[in-house]
Amino acid sequence: MPLTRFNGKTPILAAVVAFVRNTNRGLEVYLNRRPAHFRYYPDAYVFPGGQYDPLDNDLKATACREVEEEIGAAIDPRRLVLLRETQTSPLAGPVYHMWTFVYPVAGDFRTCINADEIADEVWTTPEEALSQLKLPYQIVVALRAIAKFSTTEDLMRTLSKRNR
């Protein structure tokens, strides 16, 4: 996707991670709620992630670094699979060229949230998130894509084939 400039500015590169797991309720996703005092998307539920740093080797490294900073989880960049890339709306604040990765979780997944960046966390089905949570548009689109799958295996298999 080419970078579209807005008001002479190049979008800011960013990466987020949609953690997914299989449960008896079906496929679930991990979301965290931004604090109410945040200027952009206050109280909205989002995937953990953030802005690219020039010290990051690539956007997978950005995703791993941001996940560790926000929720205290060390993840393997080789297991990140691209779901989508998009640019956020200039009407919602700074424009980000955002890469959304999916990361399958099996077994126990422990977090230690950074209270400066996260007010709450939740595992939920994509359908419940779409109907019950305050979500930015780019998260809505990602959740709709994830909701098409009933298991993490189906999701990862499809994404892996598409990204070859």
C-alpha cells in the first residue's frame, strides 16, 4: 500500500497485534482499553501496539517491542502474520500507516499491563466486541475479518496462504 500524504505529512508507521485463541465459545481476541484521559480514542478498545521506532529492524520488531511495553508479554516475531495494513483517518488525529498482525495464543497467556497506557483488558469474541465495545474504525474492520473464522488454525492458514 503506497503511503498517501496528508497536509504534506507522511503517515506514521505503526504496528498492532491481534492476539487470538480458541475457546469453548469459539475464537476470541484480546483487546485493551485506552485510558479516558488519552487525547485520541479515549476509552476505546484496541489491539496492543504502537509507533515504529527507527531502532526497530522492521514492523514486526515494532509490534514485539510495543506488546512487551504495554502488556508485558514477550512474543516471537516469526509467529506474527499480517492481517491487513491501512491508513487511519486524518479526522481522528495523526495519520498512521498501521500494520495489523495476528498472533495465535495457546494455553496460558499472562499479561502485566502498563497502567500508564492501558485502563483494562479483555478476551472476547469478535462478535461481542463489535456489538458491545467502543472501537476505532480500523479495529472494527480487523475484527470483522477475524470474525469470518471459527478457529485460530483456519485464520492462520488462510492468512499464511494469502501472504505468500
